[in-house]
Amino acid sequence: MERQFPRLAALAVVFAVFACAAGGARAADDYPNRAVHWLVGYPPGGSTDICARLIGQYLSEHLHQQFVIENKPGAGNNLATEMAVRSAPDGYTLFLVNPANAINATLYKNLSFDFIRDMAPVAGFIRIPNVMEVNPNVPAHTVAEFISYAKANPGKINMASGGVGTSVHLSGVLFMMMTGTKLVHVPYRGSAPALTDLMGGQVQVMFDNLVSSIAYIKAGKLRALAVTTATPSPALPNVPTVAQTVPGYEASAFFGMAVPRGTPREIIEKLNRAVNAALADPGVKAKLAKLGGTPIPGTPEDFGKLIADETAKWAKVVKATGATAE
């Protein structure tokens, strides 16, 4: 009997593994069987919220349960992130990943979480460019002309942003680092007041999110010099990229989905397939195109690599500025 015990113990482990795998598969088959809550770290109406609602509507229709958007603004997106990290890893709490998650990892020195360690990537949605734009009175119509103008007027050109440490701010910092220009950063409480002053001439340049600025650009109230993505935006097809003048420059907003670490792999894969199907849907694609972005379908691992790469990139920029939100 003693000789048989190791065999019985080994068989018990094998059966336990199969039982766990079967349990995970059954959980995924049954998922979701109640409403799913999706945490968004910004107020309704912005590009982050719009992306969540667009994908959430598709998931509600095709997974036959409500995907309820919960806006939890505060602490530069960290409030919603912390809520997500502390949630049960059962697939019923989702989180809308955005550029702040990559930036805040370095900008905030005393976070109670490590985003890459504590959250599991599910799927990417879209990359949206920022747009380098100037007041129409600025005597520059191209990026090269702006660089010359800025170098001739060091410390005299005001650069607006929606706040210290935002992607809008750091896109401008990256531009200064790569071009040797010196602009004066003027942070505002969000893009709306910054755009008002940009149009009024109190500030001269901004690297704003395209969604916020495109109407003003098309109305001639602002002049777009370039978009910040590596490729041109379909929303502004005649506007070049910054990289055409500053090789290697790339800065963009990215959005996607994550869940608390420990969520069953089968549920992550089911959500990933549903998101990729949404990105391939003609109706969803058309609405995403209106945001000026490019869909980024792929595996959870693809999205995880994007988050890691963006975190590393923005860490260098934040450290160069010495910026901190503490």
C-alpha cells in the first residue's frame, strides 16, 4: 500500500489539473452570466470614455450581457486603476487602459500598485494621434519652419497642455528633447481651457489629442503642422507626421482593455476574441475612424508588449523633465 501512495498522489495532482482546466473552460462558456462593470478613469465625453462606450456596446450586443461603463475620474487615472487592481479576478471588472497608465508608472513615486504586475492585458483597441497645432498667427506652416522659429526665440514660445504629465504635455517634451528647442510649458486643467487660450493667442503651440482639436482645425481656428503618430491620420490625410521632419519621433494615445491579474485565461481569451471581432466590424471601424485613430487588433501578449514599450518610452521622458505628481 505504501508503494502505491506516491502513484495515487501523482494521479490526484493530474486529476486536479484537469479539473481546474475544465472548470476554467466551463467558466468561459458561461461567461458572462451577469452584468460586467468597466472602469474608466475619466469623465464622460472624452476620447477614453468614447472608446469604452463604443466597444462596450458591441460586447453587450454580442455577449448578451450589459457592459456597464463606470466613470471614476480622479488622481490622474490612478483612482480607477487602483479600484481595478483590487477587484475580484473573475472577468466582471474590466479596466480601460490609456496612456496615463504608461506615464504614471514613473510620474507618481508612491503608487500602491504596479500596473504591469497587477493587471493582465486583454486586447488593444486603437491608437489615436496627438496633433501639433499652432495659433494661425504663428509664422510657421511646417514643422521645420516651427523648429527654426523656436530656435530663434528660445523661451519665448508658450506650449499649452491639459496638465503636467499628460500625454499632451509629454508629447511636447519629447519634441523639445529631439529637436533641441526650448518652449515654455503652460499647463491647464484639461484641454478645453488650453484650446481656448491657444485660439486666443495667449499660448502658441499645443500637442493636443486629435479628437479634441479636429473641429477647430477644420474650421481654420488652429493650424495643424503635423500628427504625432508614425503614419498619417486618415482624419487629416494631408497633414504630415512629425517624424517626416524629426526621424524617430512617435507619440500617440493608445486604448485597450485589461483585467485584474489572476483572471482565468479562458475568460481573457474570450474577451480578446470579442474585441478583435468588434475592431473588424464595419460599423465599429467607421466610428473609430472618426476619432482619427488606427485599430490595433492582436493577442493579449501583443497588447502587453505595447504597454511595456510605452511605459519604458515615457519613463525616459518623465525622468528627463524631472516632473512628479506627488
